[in-house]
Amino acid sequence: MKSWALISPRVPESAHPRLERVLRAYSGQVRLAPPRQSKWGDFRWQAGSLSRISINRDLNPEAFLITLLHELAHAQVHAWDSQYRLPHGLEWQRRYRDLVQPFLDDGVFSPAVHRALSLGLRQPKASCGADPRLLKALQGTQENGHPTVESLPEGSLFTVRSGRQFKKGPKRRSRYSCTELGTGRTFAVHPLMEVHPVQNA
């Protein structure tokens, strides 16, 4: 299985036996993708060709595994639930829970991630970034992590991975209103987005 050689070094070793069995049931392709700020992974299909899962190559092992299971749940829904309508509807939530729970039972995840993931399974979110508790736990397992938007004082300047520079504004409900300095446009930025602070002019 070509995809296993690609994936096995990127997930916790304790997940290998079970994950390899899950992947053998997936007939599509798994590819590594360059880092993407908008998403950690995706599932794509086209009539007459193999489906494809892509996962960001910069994810830590636990985030990589969770994202892969998230996308495999989409693949299962596509293959087995022909009448589904919503991308993250009840069918996907059930498939995702069924995939994740055995890895929780096996003790694959660190305590903080295990706790956050278990709580989130009651009603799975459309992405890890949409579950602040899980995102914070996953960021805690990263080495050399950068500050997050919520850790900066209001008015601070920061850059994101693409090099774009922003000024942090007030919090609006669950996200911060931040202004891009180059264009003057305002964006709603997730509080746990990792950023690079810059010296205020």
C-alpha cells in the first residue's frame, strides 16, 4: 500500500496497527500538501477516477492523524451513504465518531488531546479549527509554537505565514477583527491562529 509508507512516519506509532487496517479499506489516494492556512486537509472525488485525500505536511502527528480520520470519514460517507446531503451532517458525524473512538480507546492521544477530542465527539465540528478546545490542545503538542492572536494586546501588529501583516482589533463574538495593513480590509481571525508579532512602528 503506497499511501502507508507516506503516512506511517507522520502519525503516532501506537496508531499504526489500527490505522493501517483502516487505510487498506480506502481505495483512493492520500497525498501530502503544502501548508495551508484555510484548511488542514480535504477529500476530493471525480466521477471515473480515484478519490483523493490531501493532508498538510506540516501537521504534528496527532493533528495529522485526526485530520486523516476526518477526511476518511468523508470518503466513507461518499462510498456508503449515497443519500447524504450535508458535508458535515449526521452521516459524516457518525462515520467520524466510529473512526476516532477506537484510537481513543487504544490510548493513542496525549491526555489533553484525548480529553478535548472525547468531548468534541458528542457533536463533531467541521474542522479542528472550529473546536477551540481541541485546537488549543493540539497546539500544546507543537514544538517551538508561535504566539496566537488572542495572546497579543489589542493594537499589536503581526504577520501570518503568507507574509501578510495585520493589526489586531477588538474581539467580535468568537473571533478578532483584524485589519490587513496592505489593503485596509478587515478579517475575522481565529483567536488561536499562530502568528509572528512585529515591532509596532
